[in-house]
Amino acid sequence: MEGNEHCYRGAAWMDYIPLLNDIENQNIAPLYLLYGTEAYLITNVMEKITANTLAEEERDFNHSVYDMKEVPVETALEEGETLPFFGSGRVVVLKNCYFLTGAKDKEKVEHNLSYLEEYIDNPPKETVMIFTAPYEKLDERKKIVKKLKKQGVFLEASSFDEKNMGQWIERFCETRGVSITSGAKEKMMQLAGKDMMMLSSEMDKLALYAGEQRQITEEMVEELVPRNLEDNVFELVDHVVHGRAEQAFRIHYDLMKQNEEPIKILTLLARQFRMILHVYQLKKTGYSRQKMASRLKVHPYAVKVAEEQSRTYSETRLKEVLQKLAEADERIKTGKMDKHLQLELSIAGLAV
């Protein structure tokens, strides 16, 4: 490929599908720059490049991975300039290319970036060199970043937002010949949307389970997708917020059967209500969901839920809730109240 004909910005399924199509059609470039915090996209693209460049039997000889926090870049470049062994192509992956960011290397690895610039100007046609940088931003002022973006194909793999996640799920179902109910889609985004690797794996499982029914339902998601403690507390808070005391206590009793620590649950409850308060305050100042997610360092879907939950409360009431949870925590830690009873009382007091 001459120069950079394509660049793929953002992490939406529809944004990066053209890149996958190019790769599957054997339109493969000698240089790729994959950066951003969504590991699923980066891994997916790397796997596609490797599968469409090398036959299975060639990979032991012609596929190499180098960690730039441990190995100087020139070692990887020398590999890239070596003719393929028993094959027509070679794939070389450079992981953790921190030198493309403003970060300082703690390991003190010396990289010959002049050699890298020369390589980028004239990459061997037999080698596909993939640079990965699992960081939110690159240092766009750096000459090496500008050169790599100009000469190679790059994908900015930023975190999925709610809209893109929903598109991904719908597109996945289309490719697997199944449908999904709106309730099931919402539940999947709640339970697995923070981790695209997990979301992909669980959607695979659900598509197989759907079988002849050819539809993924909310009941299937409830039955098959595992929940961690935070997921359960997340749902418990939603029941509390909307006054669904029976459902809240059902989750509470399930957590007690699993021997979850009451004070840990109380802490997670306080954390969720604190996020609801933060979202309430940030929304008043005009922050978008994406900006709130970045500010609070949480997934955009979590912000959406917190925003909806915040409509049930005034700012004063949220502060009162946090004060009561802090007092409950203090009573447990000072031995003034049994921890199980205090947690139950706190849930009962909130779910009104």
C-alpha cells in the first residue's frame, strides 16, 4: 500500500469493519499502528492480519512478538528485514510501544528511533510490522508518530460507548443468524459491556445456546452470563433506587449465601451512590456522558445508568444517603451493630 490510504478512527463496529474487510480481501499493508484502550479491537485486528498473512504451518517460523518495554526496537526491525523462512511472508508485532507516547520508560530500554524512521520509509514488502500501543493517547508532536501515521494504516481503538456497543451486539447477531431482544441487549451491556473480550465470549455462548429458537432473550442472559460482586451490587442499587425492596433483598440474601462480606457490599453501595451524585453534579455543568465517563474513569454505560438513577433523587437526598452509609460503616467497624443486621437495615432504609 502506498502511503496511508485508510485510517480507522474510533471503536464502533462500523468504523473498523472496513479494516477487517481489507485484511480478509488480502489488501494487507506493511505497517500497522493499533493504539487505544480497547484491547479487544487491537487483538482482533492482529489475529486477522496473522491469519490472512501466514498459513498455520508458517507461524512457528515467521511470526514474532517483541515487548518494547523489554527489547530494543532495532531487534524487532532486524527480524522484519530478515527474509521469511519456509514461506512468503512474515508478521512482526511490537507490543507496548510507549515511545509513541509522552510516557517515560521505567526499564531504561534504549531504542534506536532513527533506525525505526528509516524502516518506516522503506518497509520490506515481505513483512507486516504491527505496532501496538495500549494507551489512551499518542504524542502527536513526535516525528515518529507523524511518520508512522502517514506511512502506515492506523486504528484508534477507543472504548466503546453505549451506541457503539449496541451496534456491535446487533451486528454480531446478524453475522450469527440470531436476533436479540431489547431487554437482553440492555442486560448484556450491563453485565459484560465493560469488557469487550468478555462480551464477545458471552455472545458466542448465547448464540450457540439460542439454537433453533434463533433468538437471545433476557432470560437466557440471566441464566448463562456470570455475575461478579460488583454486578450484583450494581443491580441491587438499581432496585433500591426504584423502590423495588423485594428484588433488592433477594440479591442481598443471595450474596449472603455466597458468604460475601457485608462491609464490602456496603462499601460498593456507597461507591455507586457516590457515582450517582458525581453524575448529577457533572450533568448540571453540561458534561456529556462520554466526558463524564472519562472524568470518573468508568464505562459510558455505567454513566448512563447512574444518570437515569439520579433522576430519582435530589442532590440533598444523595448526600443524605451517603452520610447514612458512612454512619452504617462506622457502626459496623466500631462494633456497635452486627454487620449483617446493619447491611439489611441500610437496604431497607434506602429501598423506600
